[in-house]
Amino acid sequence: MTPQQQKIRKMLADRQGILLAHYYARPEVQEIADILGDSLALAQAAARSDANVIVFAGVHFMAQSAAMLSPQKIVLLPRVDAGCPLADMATVPAVKKMRDREPDALFVTYINSTAEVKAECDICCTSSNAVKIIRTLPASQKVVMLPDGNLARHVASVTGRDIIAWEGCCPVHQALTAEDVQARRREYPQAPFAAHPECRPEVLALADFVGSTAAILRFAADSKAKEIIIGT
């Protein structure tokens, strides 16, 4: 470990704390994390942990989720300005306005949303469990899914449900185009393509596998392919 990494580990030990790191954190942060995972895994880990302090190497909504599930613990976010553009695409006034337009709808919000928006919705899901959650709802139940429109359309496609999709997106996943994927396929013709459901529908249509970050890692581990194209 580097001196800085050693210092962080000592501070955690002194405070009886743990470090949770999202897969999107820097490699040097992942190296010293107690738990590495996606949004769902880390939120669950925070709730299960008996640590006094949870240091969350992620973005703001992730730390909020950990704090909500572990109200008796101190949750620290090293960079308070670590935001998520997708989460910012759904606001409380906008959700209330949509509720007025769709009074009979059940509002399902992605974990990539603020605590304030979660409080205005009925169900919170992750990319790992969104399909499972929608499948538990009555077929006649109208559903509004926010803030990621691509995830909503993917869930609608898989479940066959009519879902009203909020028109938000992750700018990074949205930037990936079908042309980008096809170019990589020409470069690596034997490689399967695994994509995150926040990608565009036309990108997901080209995927050999669609799943959360954790699911993509499992797919890669189980695959016999020597090269894998990753869309996330």
C-alpha cells in the first residue's frame, strides 16, 4: 500500500469504520475498500455492517441511501460535490406535477435519485432488481418509472409491461451509440458485448447480455471468451 492508503486504513481502524467503494471508484480506492460493489450491494452492506462509521466512495445519492438504511451510523462522503447528473434529472416539483397528471400510477424510482425524490415515490429499485420488482406488480397497475428513461424502456421490453418512462438519462451511457458498438465488434469479432440497462435501446439491442454492473462482472467471470466488450 502507498503511504496515503496506509493512512486511510489507519484512520478507519481508529474510528471503527469501513470503506465502501463503488465499482466506478478509482483503482487505488478500490484496492483498500472493505467492500466493493454496485449501488444495491453497498446499500445492503451498509445496513448489515456493525461499523460505527461508513465512508462511502461513491456519489451523493449512494451515501444518502446508506444513511437512510443505517440511521444510527455516521455516513461520510469524501467528496460532497460527487454528484450524479441522472439523479438531478428528476426533481420534487417535476414528480409532483407528473403525479397530478397520472394520479392512478405507481411511481417507481431508480436508486439513482435524491432522497427527496425517493420520498415522493412508492417504490425504489436498482438496475439489479428493477425487472423483478415490476413483475410483482398487478398487470393492470399503471407505472411511472424515473429518472432513467433507458432503464424504464428496458424493463418494459423485458416484462412486456406498459411503463411511462421519465425522460432522463445518464450522460455517459447515453453517449455510447450503436455505431460505437459495431465498430468494436469489427475490431473484436469474437468478443461478446455486455451492456448496462442505462444504455440506449439500440445499444441494448446489440448486446449479448444486459445487466447491472455486478451482473456484468458475473457474466465476464463465467464467460469462456478471452475478450469482452463492456458497455458501461
